[in-house]
Amino acid sequence: MAEAHAKHHDYHLVDPSPWPLIGAVSALLITAGGVYWVRGGTSLIAVAGIILMLYVMVSWWRDVINEAEHQGHHTKVVQLHLRYGMILFIASEVMFFVAWFWAFFEVALNPDDPAQYMREALTGGHWPPQPTEDGSFRSTFDPWHLPLLNTLILLTSGTTVTWAHHALLENDRKGLIQGLWLTVILGFAFTCVQAYEYAHAAFTYSGHIYGATFFMATGFHGAHVIIGTIFLAVCLVRAYLGHFKPDHHFGFEAAAWYWHFVDVVWLFLFTFIYVWAAGTPAAH
């Protein structure tokens, strides 16, 4: 009877799990609660959904780690398919940012398009917009100040995460931990610099297209940096627990791929939104 249920393949047939259903419920609470909140209701429903979503994330990924490290379900074939999944996920993230770049360039290249209702009224026929009397737009950021600093921080973090990866491949656990520590610190530093930059912006989110497209594109990138930093911090904890091996470390590999994706997106943001569309730099 035991032989009849023995595993004779390299695939992982996942055990029944409550997390997809609970995750769907939490997403519903976040969406419905968020709509209720912006329409003047309480924020408690949305907050409850967020807390439940965080619980699902921690629990579900804990189960995946156990499947990989303790139950032996992540065979070579399963790892290959996980890589395919991560590649497709990053591809979907690329298209997500393509949408924001599209919105930015569509207006930047046609600030006075007569076919677009209110386009010229919102941009003044210039890109970036001219300074406004109400102060909602005074000037753009100087790209060679804080944006350049953040570029150097992210490029350095890409180097340190690559160092950690190569150390892991050489079974150098000390180098792995040191590289991850540096990458997490640099990721946190990037977030702090961007928060300071936002606090001193010479324009607002509302009232003009520039602020909306700028904050949506760079803000979502900043959110991805925070997610990537948490991803790498979890990998750091797992490295201390001895989870990764030179031939079995998809969790770290996925985090490194994600981090490199974040780096590349920032290079495009810095080149086109900060430098190419700089206009008159803000005074510091």
C-alpha cells in the first residue's frame, strides 16, 4: 500500500493549503476597505486586510521554505520551473513600469497635443511645466544631486549582491552574509535618501501631469526597493540558518534577480525622468 503512494517523479504536487483562499479574502478586504476609506468611511477594513495579507505572505513563504529545505520537494525540475515563474513575474513587472514610462513620454513628447483635452492647460504647452503661481510646480530636481547619489547607491548594491551570489557558489558563507548585509544596508539607505528627496520636492503630486507621472513612476520603484530589501533581509536570515547551498539556492537567486531588475529600472528612471526631462533644476 505504501508503495502505491510512493513518489516516482521529479515534480511537486502541492498539498492542500488554506493560503490561496485566505489571501483572496485579504485582497477583497483591502480593495473594498480602500474604496470605503476614500469615500469617507473607516480605514479599519483596509488595515485588517493588510494585516491578514502580511500574515498570509509570512505563512505561505514559510511553508515553501519548509518544502525546499526540510521536505526535499524542490528537485532540479521543480527549481527550473520556479525559475521560469520568476522570469515571467519579472517580465510582468517590466510591463508594469512600461506603462508609467509610456504615460510620462506620451506627455513629455506632446505637451501641447490639441487632441488631448486640457493637455495644454495642464502643462502650459511646455515639458516640464513652467513654474505655477500657486506653487504646485516650481522646478524639477537637480539630477546631479540626490538622484545621482541614489544611482551610485543602487549600482553599488548590485555589485554587493553579485559578490554574495558568487560567494554562495563558492560555498563561502562568510562572504555571502557580508555581501547580503551590505546590500540590505544600501537598500535601506536608498529608501532614506528618496524619502528625504520627496520631502523637499519643488512640486506636488496633484495639479499637473508632471508631478503625477513622476511620483507614480519613482514611487512605485521605491516600493519595489523596499520589497527587494525585505526579500534580501529574509535571505540574510536564511543564510545565518544555513539554508542555502551552492547547488540549491533558488530563494536567494530569485532575490538577486529581482534586485538587478530594480537596478535596471532605476537607471532608466534616472536617465529619462531625472536627466533628460530635468528642465530648470531645483535650488538646494
